[in-house]
Amino acid sequence: MDQDLINTLLGIGAAIFGWVLRTIWQSMRDLQDADQRLADNLTKLQVEIPKTYVPQAQFWKILEDINNKLDRICDKLDNKQDRSIP
């Protein structure tokens, strides 16, 4: 009778231990899948960023054009002569 009780308790303990291990294993798999999805999303984002934002060379060209236009406006204002009041 005592051996049957010990065998039953060990069987129940082994079943619980197996269930815990299976749960941990499944959680690890879920985390690995989530990590892989995040890595894939990051890769897609790295590919999309150059398409979305203005490249630095183009930005500096546009800024230079704006500065040239502002310089021309300043030159015109400097050359402007006001009418004299009679």
C-alpha cells in the first residue's frame, strides 16, 4: 500500500513537472516568435526610412537655394531707392 501511494504521488508530481516544463517551453517559443516579428519589422523600417525622409544631400541643396533667394531679395532691398517727398 505504501509503495502504491509513493508511485501515485511520484506520477502526479512528474505530470505536474511535465506540464510546467511544457508551459515554459511554449512561452519561450512565443517569445522567440515575437522577437522574430520585431526583428522583421525593424528590417522593414530600415528599408523604408531612406524612402520617407529627405536625403541629406538634397536637404543641403534646397537650403542653399533658399539662402541664394534670400540673398537676392536682400540685394534688391539694398538697391531700392525710396521716392523723395516733394
